[in-house]
Amino acid sequence: MSDLLERLRGRGWRMTAQRRVVAEVLDGEHVHLTADEVHARAVAKLPEISRATVYNTLGELVSLGEVLEVSTDKRAKRYDPNAHRPHHHLVCARCGAIRDVRPIGNPLADLPDSERFGFTVSDVEMTYRGLCPDCASA
Amino acid sequence: MSDLLERLRGRGWRMTAQRRVVAEVLDGEHVHLTADEVHARAVAKLPEISRATVYNTLGELVSLGEVLEVSTDKRAKRYDPNAHRPHHHLVCARCGAIRDVRPIGNPLADLPDSERFGFTVSDVEMTYRGLCPDCASA
DNA sequence: TCCTATATTGGACTTAGTCCAAGTCAAGCA
DNA sequence: TGCTTGACTTGGACTAAGTCCAATATAGGA
Ligand SMILES: [Mn+2]
Ligand SMILES: [Mn+2]
Ligand SMILES: [Zn+2]
Ligand SMILES: [Zn+2]
């Protein structure tokens, strides 16, 4: 994620301890944390970081296209650092576990003109639901 | 929607003025109202109906499978009476207009085993995004 | 018509998130 | 290296969406 920090510096960002910590927390694959989870992990590394700064930083990262907001459940938004390789999500209906998935085919092409109601369709978001191995065997 | 009222009576529901009004408000196609919108329209017909009752009734309808909860934007949940014919949604990114759509093919089959991570996948929810005719021409 | 389990109500409470005025500090410059 | 300053951070107040509850009302069966 230090390439992320580089890109941000390139865009004129001041490199503060808070922003560095948020970027660190958002590192890895299958990472889909809520703002409060990001805050909790950030506090572990930098105790004085505020909720407001976490929200600010996440919002900035989203509007720069470096992080995606996903709303797979009906609760808090989740923040997904895997923004540069398009993907969809598979969610456990019981425990909430989330995985990144890449279905085959092009779902945009599967919406016939007669079902477009004159819209200019540019994007599709898919959420698969089911039970993860742990929850299925319990 | 009076067949809905019949089904509810059959399930032992007391038929109150409040429940009748909520059911009336949720009538039609392409209906995707928030709880507050349902409440506002219900108040127009039955001024003394409370927010709590609207939430209670919507929750009951959802758990009976008569109404779907959809979260197409990141704001309030929307309530969709079109629960008996499976469908997906097409949302205008600018004004929020929502249409019911039926893509061709079976998106469940498009998720290869190697992308299932051992999950038992049972369902998929698709949200197409774009601009509605009005917003595209503005 | 009466009775009572079921439904409704208003308001307090919670959760997720936004906003702001005041204080702090990163980074360019002397 | 030390100043300066505008960008950044902070805590707390505020909002929106939704839940919960004790008190009250009523649908529908006896
Ligand atoms: Mn993801
Ligand atoms: Mn719908
Ligand atoms: Zn699970
Ligand atoms: Zn529109």
C-alpha cells in the first residue's frame, strides 16, 4: 500500500500520521471494513486519531477512486481497498463474511434494450449471497 | 393488492386501518419507497398513523416475504411490493429513479466453483446503474 | 356487547454519519 | 534549521434512519 501513499503524495496530499495509519489499516485482499472498524484498528496504532479524521480520509480516498464503498448488508458502509481490479462480492448471510469474486461473462450485456427503459447503463454491481463453509456446517 | 390483504387475513392478521393503508400505499409496479415516504403517504390517508406502526408493518411484510427490502443507494432502505416475480434493479445515479429489470441468463451459474470459496451460494442481487432519459439529456 | 390478546402510539434511545469552530502541524522557504 | 501558513485534525454537537418500550386502544371471537 506504499504505492498508494506515493500516489497520494503525487496528488498534493500532506502526509500526516493519521492518513498513513488509515492507509495501513486498509491494506490487503478481502478487506471490507466499516468506518468504525477502520477507526478501532487505527486507534491501536495511533491512539489519538479521531473518528472525524477517519471519515474524512475514507471519503477522500473514495473520491480519488483509491477505495470503494460497498453496501452489502443494510448496515454500515464498508471500505474496500481493492479498487483497481473490478470485482463483485460474495457474502455469508449468517456471519457476514465477504469475499471478492469475479463471475464470468459480461453482466452489462445481459440487460436487453427492452429492459433499459431508455437509461444509459454504465455499471453493474452484483452481490452473491449464501453460507460460508463455517456457517454451512454449523 | 387486495389479494395481499386476503393472504394476510389468512395468516391470522388482524385487519387494522393502519395495515390496510400501508398495503394500499405499497401498490403498483416500480414502487420502491423508503419507510418515511410510506409514512408520509399513509398519513395522507390516515392522519394519526405513527412511524412506529409503519416500521412494524413493513417489517412484518418483509418477514412474510410479501415485500422486499432493497438498498440500492447508501441511504434509507426501500420497500418493494413486487416480491413474487424475482427481478433486479436499474438505478439512475443522478436522480435516484428505480426500475425493475430482468436480465437474461442465470447469473448464479456465472460464478465458477473456483470463485465460490466453499460457500453455498443461493442468491444474487444485481444493481445496474446509469442515467435515466431525463438526467441523460440534462 | 364484552373481553382480551394483539396492535398502535409517542417518545426516548441507538447507530451511522455529517458538520463546524478552534487548535495543530507538514512542508516549502529563508 | 526555524518560520509561516494553509491544510489537516479534533471533539463534540447535530442529523437521519431505525429500534424499543410502557401505556393505551381496538379487532374479532365468545
Ligand atoms: Mn471487495
Ligand atoms: Mn423492484
Ligand atoms: Zn458465515
Ligand atoms: Zn435520473
